[in-house]
Amino acid sequence: MNFHSMEQKLSKSMESLQEHEIASLRPIAAVFAEYPMPCLAESFNPFKNLKRTGKSALGGLLINPLWMPIFYMMGMQMHEEKNLGVLNRAIIGVEQKISPHK
């Protein structure tokens, strides 16, 4: 939900900014476009995430079948962390461009 709210706030704020300010925020907007975060209904649906389901089933077979839901949730978490890491790097890049060099 936080990822989606950040995306909405950025798009709303970009509507009222000047062109040079929008140009500096474009790398962040590009991250939201390139790495969309699915809604929770899609994330929890194992039929829409067959790769994650397969990896969870494999992990469950190797360790314990009761751990399959745990592995599935860990896969969701890793996907979200990857997207947030890319977003964080984009934000740091924009901050470094904007801030004066010391």
C-alpha cells in the first residue's frame, strides 16, 4: 500500500510542478512505470504467480510441505524489497543531482 500511495502522491505533485522540476523527478516516475507493484489480490493469488508458486512448492518438497505458504510469502517479500531498493536508488540519485556538492 505504501508503494502505491507514493506513486499516487508523486503523480499528483508532478501535475503542479514546473517543467524543470518534473524533469528532475522523471527517474523516480520511471521506476514506478518499470517496476509496478501488483495489488495484494494479485500477489496472494498463486495462479497468477506460477513461478513463485513453483519455487514455493519445490522448497516445500525439499524441506517440509507445510512450509510452502511461508516460502510463498517470502517470495512476495523479496519481490517487494527488490522494487523498493530500485526506488531507493532512484531517489538517492535525484537527491545527489539536486543537492549542492560539498
